[in-house]
Amino acid sequence: MIQLKFIKTIIILIYACCCTFWSYGQSINNTITNWSNDGSKILITSDRGGTSEIYELNLDGSDINQITNSNNGAVNWWAVYSPDESKIAYYSWRDGNAEIYIMDLDGKNQKRLTFNDKYDYYPTWSPSGKQIAFYSGRDENAEIYVMNSDGTNQHNITNNSSKDQDPRWSPDGKQIVFQSNRTGNWQIHTVLVENGEVRNLSKNSFNDELPSWSSDGKKIIFHSNRTGKGQVFMIDNDGRNEKALTDPKNDNFISIISPDCKSIIYTSNRNGYLELYYKLIAGTKESKLLN
């Protein structure tokens, strides 16, 4: 059984090594990263062109538009819209190290925001668009950092000997949800932006990873290995009322809730490569995107 704590490493290695190439008719890996405010478009990372690039497409899979174009084979990943959808934040290895960048929706005016010899991953915008949270290894272990959207005033808001990573800013701007192994395994935590107070929401012996908020801030979804395979779960923002959203027979992970809080898109490797699936939260039927 593949432990979910290794899934992100596996995904990154798949992208970085460019194991699959569209031009040779082999499988294409697609990963969901963000949903537009009106629910009509999504951002994904795909290796359909031979390298890991950021794409925007319609919800029905049509009109796919490549935004980044790496000439040196660098990995571009985890793209998220700014609140007004005028910018996209993401991270890239183009300069030899994972760093946070922003760009216009059409890929123009790309700007690097972080500069250090350690990794900086998974940007997430504050609701005001004035700040970006991310996680960094610059302290020799992963911590959650916040900076202004122009890259100034970078400072950590978690400080723990374990790893704190994969942040998502709450819709009300007051807290950030993230995963941490400070209890011995990956669990879902929140930290108050104002004072750094941390709370464990999931509290179990399994690995719970990659949390994401609903647009109303009432729910959090994440993936867990508690059924023996990766499965998407949803909980209230206080950790109560846990509910499984995906079929436990398949490996499903990396999920995003729609802006109307009625559906999800998630990534699955049930067929040996990364595919996107769509389903209503209040149902069991799913449909594959990008057939």
C-alpha cells in the first residue's frame, strides 16, 4: 500500500522526470489546483506537452490553454488565482530551486517572489489579495510563511520542529489550514494568522493531507489513507461531522470544492496515471474530465 505521505513526492518525481509524453501516445498526468470564482474554469498542472506546465480550461474540459512554457524542462506547479483573478501564483524549479512566482492570467509579467537556497512551495492568496502564504524549508524544516503579494515582509507564522506544509487561506482571512506531522503522522491543522495559535482538527492515527476550504469557510476537504487507499473526506471547520466523498476502491486525492459548495474535482491515479474526476458532493456518480 502506498502511503499518502509519499504521494506528493511521487507526483513531483513523475513531473520532474517527465516520465510520460503525449507525443508518444502515452498516458498524460493532470492535477487539479484551483477553481475560478464563477465556477466556469479550472487551473491544472499537466505534462501533456512533455513538461509540467500550468493550464487553464473550461469546466467541461474544453478550450484548454497553456499558460507557462518551460524551455529548460523545469516543473511549474500548484497554480492558484488571485481573489480578483488578475494574477496567478505558483511555484517553479526554473531557477534550479522551488520558488514562488506570480504572473498575469495569460502568462505574461512573470515575477519571482522568493529567493533562497531552500524550497518554497504551495502559494495561497489571502482573501484581500494583499498577502500570499506558502511553506518553506529555509528553517531546515517546513514552516508556514506569509509575505506581501510583492514578495516583501516574508515571515513564518508556524515554528515547530516537525513539518508544517500545504497551506490554504480561509475565506474570512483569519486562519490558514495546513497539514503537519507534529503528532507523528500527517494531520489537518489550522493556525490563526493574528497570533499563530495552532489547532489539530483531524486527531487520528492515519495520514490526512492537502486540505482545502469551501468558499463559505464552513467545510474543509482533504485526502486520507484511513480506508487503505487514498480517499477524499470532508469535515466541518471545527473538525466534526467527517464524511467520505469518494469511492474507497480507488486512489483519490488532491481535491477542490466548487464555488457553490455543491461539487468537487479531484485527482485519481486509479489507472496508473493522474486523471481528473468531477462529482456532486450529494451523490455517487462521477465523470472524468479531459478524456
